[in-house]
Amino acid sequence: MRHAFSPAGLVLAGLLVLLAFTSALPLYRLIERALDAQALAWLLDNPQARRAIQHSLRVSTASALLATAIGAALVFLLERLALPGRRGLRLLLLVPLVVPPQILAIAWIGWAGPAGFLTRLVRDGLGLTRAPWTLYGEGGIVLLLTVFALPVAYLTIGAGLSRVPRHLEEAARLDGASLALVGARILAPLLRPYLLAAVMLAFLAALGNFGIPALLGIPARFLTLPTLVYQRVTSFASGGFSQAAALALLMAIPAFAVLLLQLRLNRRAATLDSQLEAPHRYRLGAWRWPLAAGVWLVVGGLMTAGPFGSMLLTSLTRAYGLRPTLENLDLRHYAFVLQQLEAFPRALTHSLLLAGGAAAIAAVVALALGYVLLRLGARGTLLQLLVDLPYALPGIVFALALVLTWLPSPIPGLRLYGTVWLLGLAYVGHYLAFALQPIGAAWRQLDPALEEAARIDGAGTLQAMRFVLLPVMAPTVVVAALLVFLNAFSEISLSALLAGSRAETLGWLVFGLEQAGDTNRAAALSVVLVAVLAVLGLVVATLRRWARRDAPGGPEAIT
């Protein structure tokens, strides 16, 4: 009996209760509602649902393949060639990881939209009366989903390349193999599991993306699964929740498959030798500067500086579509957003409290969860799955599952639906797995002798945690909390269904302004958010360097 009420037993019981409300019960309610006979009949017979399924499969597949192909090329250029400025290029390439998708879409609308600066430059230069392309619709969605998924593909393939033993490449080069032959015969076969993983992760990221298809697809009547789920829920039509659940289940199935397949790929990838030496970088001679200029033009100019510079100019222009001359520039949109927009102070407060609270709770829970999973070993597989699923699921699917769980409330007298408290629960459940990644890695790198020595001195579990383990784990816990805050501060996928009147968040407010056609004010608020996220990103980068230095097991503990 004493063992049942031990600190470890109580921690495990508390974690199971939390996961019951953030994972198990919401998923059960989602599946139960999705399997409604009328909803399934609607899913099979409704032309709009069939089109949304086809659209999602097309844009997600196309963007995943493009992101993987471009990501593989960029990994080779930045990680294997002595390209000037590669560190700056790598940083610019990862910008979409920090910038929310709705802000990315707004930036590109100001850059390549109907009245965008690149659009006007090309149109006027060629003497055309209309834009030579349209950002709204399938083509624009594929383009932006590719940009959005590119960092995922790049990091996945880059992780695989770092594990390729250096001596294999050196042996091939000594035998006279060219760079192209090394890539085709040595790197490609070894990287096949990572390339497949990159395609799957990019596909999943594109399939569940709400902000980009909503801002670029809804105006063009090009619906995808996330936007149709949003419309069915917000329309309050008869059977809308069940129909949305059936659509959401279609998006949940690939998430289940990716989780299971990724476990298998990880086991296969683990057979590769770790690359402990610094990677060999091939010199390019006279081609290094032209190639560097071309990559900087595409990544730094067309993909980063152009869109975000255009968003800044749009926020300063008196009206959308005006040329950015001195007489057309002022700060009126910033003044409106920061001083006159009634919802802004409320949304700012909600975003700060929700992101901060979720970051603190997720980091603390992940600390306990990492310890429990380490002790359980293989027996903790189901627990790990319950943690991973809410993060693997598209945000709008997880949000719908929570709506179905708390409308009506499973606990009599406790009302969460329509309040910011449900958003807080959603943030904790969704980002718990995100916080667990660095913390779990640090727990695995921790020397067991530390805890054993504390126990030999008579310390119990809580004392060993407080005086020995927690001080060592503190840098990683702080980094995990900041990473959660950075991602939750302006997210949109969860807020799209859970935020509402007087429960706004900053991400939802940006989306609402753009949906209402107020592009200049949406751009102004987006610039403010990007500036905040940039500062937070610098803080996180600084603290990650500190955490790598002090983490148990050395720098490899923080990935």
C-alpha cells in the first residue's frame, strides 16, 4: 500500500489524469462523433467534402515533395559545400518555424498578391495590365505550404546527413568519384529513411495547416479539410459537429500512421554510425561566390526579405495597393492597432497568460513525465503515445476534439467551452510533447550515478529531485518552456475553433483582421508580433547555447 502512495506513484497517477483530459477522452469523443452514420453518409455523398479531400491530398502531396526536394538540395549546399554565408542562410531558412502560418500568408500577400510589390514590379516591367500569377487558390497554397514545410524537411534530412560516417565519402572521393556520384551512390541510399521521413512530416504539416489555406483558399473558394472543418463548426448547421468530426478523423489517420512509421524509421536509422567528426566541406573554387549569390537571392531575397519587407511597407502604407512613396507612408495603422483596437489589450493579455502558463505547466509536467518514462522503459510506450498524439494531430483536429469533450462538460458544474481556460488546456495538451523532446533527451543523457549517490546518502525521490537532479536539468527545462511560449504565443490552429468573443488571442486577431479585408492593420499587428517573436527567438538561442554547455551528457543532450 505504501508503494501505491509513493511520490513516483502519485506523480504517475497525476500524469494519467492529465492525459485523460488532454488526450484519451478528447480522442474518444472525436472518434465517437465521427462514426455517426449520418456524418459518414454526408462525407461520402457531399460534393464539397469530396472536393476538400481531393484538394488537401493534392496540395499536401505537392508541397511535401517540393519541400523535400528543395530541402535535400539546400542541405547539400549548406552542410557539405564551403558556401560563403551559410550560417546566415541556415538562419533565414528556419524563419517559417517561428513565424505563424497566417503571418507568413499575410507577408506573401503583400509581396506576391494582386497588389503586391513583386507583382507590381513584374507587371510594370513587362507592360502587363494584370498580374502574371495569382497567389489565391491552389498554386499559391502549394507555394506557401512548401515554404512552411521546408524547414521541417531541411532539419530532418540534415539530421540524417550528420549521421553519415565521414570515411565513406572520403573513400569514394579517393577513388575518383565526383560530387554528383558521391551524392547518388553514397549519400542517397543512406539518407533514404530520412528522405521518406521528411516527405511524411512535410505532408502532415501541410495537411493540418489552417492559416495558409484559410487566407489564400477561402477567397478563391478552394476549400481544404482544415478550412471545411472550420466552416462546418462555425456555421452551427444541423449535424455540423459530427460532419466536422468525420472530416477531422480523415486528417487524424495519417497522424497515427506517421507516428507508427516514424518509430520504425528511427529504429532503422539507429543502425547508422554516428558522425562524431566535423563534416567535410567541399571547396567550390571560382563557383563559390556566384552559387552563394544565387542561394542568397532565392532564400534571403525572394523567400524572406521580400515578403517580410513587403509586410512592413504594407503596414506603413495609408491604404492597401498604394505605392510606398513618402506621402503615402505613416504610422496610422500601428496607432489604431495598439491604441484604438478594443480587442488588442484583451488578446495581448490572453496570449501572454496562456502561452506563459502553458509553457510553465508543460515544462514542469514534461520534467516529471521524462523521469517516469525513463524508469518505465518499454512499458511506457502507451503513455508516450498519449503524449505524442495531441501534438502529432493537426491543431484544428485537436481543438475540435476538445470542443466535443467540453460541450457539454464531462465534469458537472465545470464550464470550459467558450472560455480562455479551454485554450489553456489545449495549449498544455498540444505542446506537452514538444516540451518533452529536449527534456526527455536530457534525462536519457543524465548519469544514473547522481541519483544513486543521493539515495545512498539517504535522500528520498523528492529530495534527490530537488537538490541533485533539478539543478542539473534546469537549463533544459528553461529552454523547453521558452520554446513552448514561442510557439504558443501567436498560434492560430487551436485558436480558430477555441477563441471567440472576449476570448481572443493575438493569432486569432491577426486572422480576423485579414479575413475582414483589413490588410494594412493585419500587417501592422503582424509586424509587432514578428518583432516580439524575433526577440524571443534570440533569447531562446542564447539560452540553448547555455543549456548545451551545462546539459547532462554535454551538448548532445539538447537537440
